Amino acid sequence: MIGFIVRRLAQALVVMAAIALISFLMFRYVGDPVAVMAREDASVTERQELREKLGLDRPVVVQFVDFIGRVVQGDLGISYRNQRPVADLIKERLPATLELVMMATLLSLAIGIPLGVITAVNRTGWLPTLVQSVSLVGISVPTFVTGIMLILVFAVTLRWLPSFGRGDTVQIGWWTTGLLTISGLKALILPSLTLALYQMTLIMRLVRAEMIEVLSSDYVRFARARGLPARMIHYKLALKNALMPVITITGMQIGGLIAFAVVTETVFQWPGLGLLFIQAVSFADVPVMAAYLLLVGLLFVVLNALVDIAYLVLDPRLRTRAS
């Protein structure tokens, strides 16, 4: 098991090195930092001095090594648009995105898993048919359409929930949270539901497919023959074995939710990393775009590694193969 973890960490380092190279190339070849940072009336000499100060006159290999060194130390450069360290901008916006993603993940699991079990156990009737039909809509409709419809119904028509912003927040150290205020909780409902809908339907359909397969296995037939209660068979025996693929999907989707929260944060003007990235694209703020790429890549790599390790913990057969 230790050997597998070491190999997995080595693979993660290789992937992160490739992502860092892409980010560096974005720094180096997407636009000219000197043209963005220098004054409009700057002379050729001043521009050359700024180029030397930024290290752009050195060989590309040396620049890449310096870039890696700065990233390891937490120096992600200066935002062209805000003229502030990118690390500070990410530190300010990260809590909003993580709260949104965690709430969306909890919603998708809390609703998707029970619905998957219900539609697998009861395959006929109006309720499973309705749930299946709604899941098709949820997995097909684009996120921005879902968000706009929710705003139209709950914010414009019913006036129950706010349509944009994060509400009131509380400062806890460097972390800002809206979970401790009424307006913050209300502001979180619509964007988290919008972000969770696709993952919710995906988890529901995956749990349903796995449950149907597990319920037809020999050990479930044996449990029924022994007279075990249906609730124990469905929720203790079958569901436990059906959740293995859900672990993979959830781990992958958390990174995907962070990466693709851009649309949701833009629709609801949620002050997170996604909105920061959209603003950076609009102003060609390359340091922010490169930092966003690095952060999302790191999250994907870490989550994939944790999912693989969780597989080893949950499945003894994998531990035998890995040893």
C-alpha cells in the first residue's frame, strides 16, 4: 500500500509539473507584460528596464525555474488589473467558492443517493418515472439556463431569495463565511442548487444503475432467502457496495465544480474564484488566469489521489493487488 501511495504521489508531481509548464507558457507568451504594466508614454529605455526587472531578458529555462520557485513560495505574481498580489486575491475569493462547492456537493449527495435507491428499488410507478424524467431535464439543461429560471421564480416572482451577491458575511481569521448569517444562507441557496443540479442527477442515475446490478447478485438473493428485512438489504448491504463508483464521481466532480463554477458565479455575481477568472479574461489579466489554472489543476490532482487512496481503504482486493 505504501508503494502504491508513493507511485501515486510521483504521478501527481509529474502532472503538476506539466500544469506549471502550461501556466508558465501562458505567462511568457500570452500578451506582453511590459506593454500592460508600463505607462503609455514610457520610453524604450524604461520598457527595457522593466523587462530586465521582470526577468524577461533571461533564457526561457531560467525563467521557468524561477517561476516554479516563486509558485512554491506562494508568489503568483501581480494582477495587471488590480495591481495587487494574485495570492491575496485568491485568498479573498477562495472561501466563497469553497462554501458554494461544498454546499452543492452536500446537496447532490443528500438528494441524489436516496433518489437513486428509490428508483432502483421501485422501478415502476409514477414516482420513479417522474424522478427519471426530471433527472433527464437536470442533466440536459445548461447551468446558466437553470440559474436564470431559479432567479426568475424565487427572486423576481416570489421574492423569497436574493438574486445576486453573497449576503452578510462573518470574518473568522482570514476566512469569510456567510453560513453564520441569515442573509448569507439565503444568498447561498440558489447558486448552490444551480451548481448541484447536474451532479445530483448524475449521482442519482449512477446509484440507480449500480443498485440494480447489486440487487441481482447472489449474496443479495441469499440475504433475502435468510429473511433479512428489506431495509437492511437495500441500505446496508446493497447500497454499501453500490457507493464505490459514487466516491470516484464525487471526488472528480468536486474539482469539476470548482473549475466550472465560473458560469454559476457569473449568473449570480457570486464573489468567488470563478467570477475573478471571468474578470481576468475580460481584462487579459494573465497572472490571475495562470494562477487559476494552477489552483484548479492542484485540486484535481489532490482529489484524484485521495479517491485512489480511499479505494484502497474501502476495497481489500485493491490492497492485495497494490502490495
